[in-house]
Amino acid sequence: MTPSRPSPDLPGLTVIIPLKDDPRILSAIASLPKDGIEILAVFNNNPSANLQSAVQKTGARVLCVDTAKLSVARNEGIRHSRSDSILFLDSDCRAGEDCVGAVQAALKHFPVVKPLLVYDAHSWETRITAKVRQYTTVRTSLPLLPLAFRKDIVEAVGGYYFDERLAWGEDWDFAERIAATHPMIPLLEEATIVHEALSFRDDLRSAAKIGNGRSLQVEHGLQPARSLVRDVLMAGEHRKFAAVMKTSGIGAALYHTLGWRLAYKVGYYRSRRPMRVQSLTETAMRWKSGVESDRSVAHSDNC
């Protein structure tokens, strides 16, 4: 289907797609309207020149950052966007036909809105991961990405958007700060975003990265540390098991407890790379001043 064209009287919107080298971005861009919005692809960590060229041919703007941190890529995308509102879209996702128009209409009335994330499923394996993601990502009380928001929410969430100290988990930290200041965030069921089907392997790798991101939050004092004893004894896991089984069945509950949760904990407890500790005040000040410290950014159509 051809994406619907946003009405000209709706607020401006920049769709930011952060990525490294994922050719699926071309499908993500194809799912978006051809005009009425700005599309900004933010490549991180030495992207492919051929893929950059292919993205430019779609009419999207291209931005490059020389770090693998998604937090930096997201912040630079916001910094160089030309609209007052932002929608984040992953390169392995596609926007539904009415997604952009519904998001723009909702942003006239709310500072933050959450599109409905739907996971593709075409086999017993991907159906199980889709059911578990409904529990871990979609129906959680946190406003996780994909998320659309007005840029002027920045002061309410601490003076910065994504915490650049975090190599992973920057979206969870951002969601927690938004939830603390914006308790009523509408879920736009008419604004669907479809995530590519996830295999067990891809889903478990993602769970480990989420766990690693949580450990980085603990390292920087953003979250309390987990209890190793409780994790070894799997304390509290029976409640999560029951919740998943109630909504998604025994197969999804077993996978969530014995697969996803274990991968999350492995990611949490594994060794962390040493990193320069940067204060939250410094993070906020860097955002306000636009100072480039440990990275260079090319924001033209030639990275």
C-alpha cells in the first residue's frame, strides 16, 4: 500500500532512523510518505558508502557519527532535524499506512505519543518471540521506542534526550525519564509500526544487550543494582511466568523464563568495558551547547 500523505496543517515531523549497515532501511523508508515529513538516516561507526548512496537516492537526508553508540546517533539526529517533532523508527521496522498522519494529529494535543509496535510472525518460533515481545516491550508501562515527541520536552526530562554515557539501554533510560514527567502517554493503536520477525537467536541477543544496558545504568547510578542471590534463585520469576502464560500460553512463558530472562541476566552480569564516567550535568550541558568532544559529526549528504 502507498503510505497516506500527511495533511499540510499538521505539525512538522522528522522521522529519524539510526543504523550501522542495515539494508532493510530502504524498506523502512519506502513505508513512509514521500512528502510532508523529513526523513533522516543517522549512520554510526563507518557505514557502507553504497548503502549511504542508496539511502540518499530515496530523498532522505544522511547524517554520520563516528561512534557505535546509538545514544549519540539519536541525539545528533534530533540536533540536526528541521522539524519541531520527532518519530524514531528502527531500520528493521515499517510504518503502517496511517502511522505518520495519526502521529502528527496526536502531537497537536499531546507532547509525547506512542505508536503501536507489532511484531511480524511467520513460524512457530517467530510467533513465540512475538508473544514474548508483547510482554517485554509493547505492553510494558514504560513508553519505549518507537516513540514520537515534541522536541520541547527536553527540559522536562532533565535537559537532554539520550544519555551518551550508555552504549546500550539508552532507550529504557529515556523512557523512564519521560514516564516520570509525562504519566499520561496515549498508545496510538491506529499508528502501527511493524517490526521484522525475530528468531530466537536475534531475540536473545537483543535481551542480552538490554541487560548490558541495565548494568551500565547501575554503573552510573541511574538504577539500583540487581541481587545476584535473587537472580540465581530466580526469585520472583514465577510471577512473570504466570503473567506471560496467562496472556500468551505455556510455550511463550517457558521461553520467556528460560530463554529471554536468562539472556537478559547474562548481559547484565557479564564484564563491562571501562568507560569514562561523565556526569549527568555534563551530559545536559553538552546537549545545550552542542559541543563535540570525543566524536566528529558529518551532517551533510556526504559522510
